Amino acid sequence: MVIINGTSLPMDGKTLSEYLEMSNYNPLRIAVERNGHIVPKAKYNEITLTDGDVLEIVSFVGGG
């Protein structure tokens, strides 16, 4: 299980990019932290989620 924003999900074996696409995240408008480290956008396709990973995904929202 992978914990994503506090929720356990069966995502181990998927790439970070696959998860983001499945969840309709716009990669240009988010930041991802994996196990306490910021993941560069260029690495989203290379990161394979593994059992025990903890992700925090933050969306940027415009407004004023």
C-alpha cells in the first residue's frame, strides 16, 4: 500500500506519472513529495511507487 495525502491506496508497482494521470492531476500545477523529498517533475515517469511509500501532493491554485 502507498499512502497518498493520508489515504492508503494499492498503487505499488505503478509509476508516479501513471498515478497522477489516473487521478486527473495536472503535473504542471502540482508539487509532489515522496518520503520527505520533493520529486522533480522530470522524474515522474521514472519513479515507481513501492509498498510503504508516503506521498504528499499539493495543487497550486490561482486567484486573488
